[in-house]
Amino acid sequence: RAQNSGDASDKLVLFAKVYDVAPDGSRKLVNRLVSPVRVPDVTRPFTVELPGIVHRYEKGHRLEFVIAASDTAYFGNRGVKP
């Protein structure tokens, strides 16, 4: 059960990631980009802003955008800043 205390550390934090997926299904995290996103109100739409990057996708590769509930780089860190 979640309670709203007004404290920023109690807000939902998701992690946005961009992958380069090869034709064989293997995938690589582009520029090791993981962007924490604080969701202030889960009942309303929100915008995810990623830092600008440059990456060339090879022919046959595809882009995969993932929203994850966790990331090992931020494990145990409830104080993630947007």
C-alpha cells in the first residue's frame, strides 16, 4: 500500500533505456544510456526526456525503447534525481 507523504523519495521512479537490437536478437545498451524518470502522479500522462546522443544503427538493426522498474546502476538508491 502506497501513501502520499509529499516527499520526493516516495514518488515512482522508472528507468528509460535505448537499445540497439541486432538481427540475431542480441542487444546493446546505446551509449550506456539509462535515464531515471520520476513519475509525480501515476494517474496522469508523463513525458520522458532523454539526453541527446548520436548512434548509427547498422542495416537490419532496430531501436528498442524500454521503460524498466529498476536498473542495477541505481540499485538501492531511492534518492534518484530527475
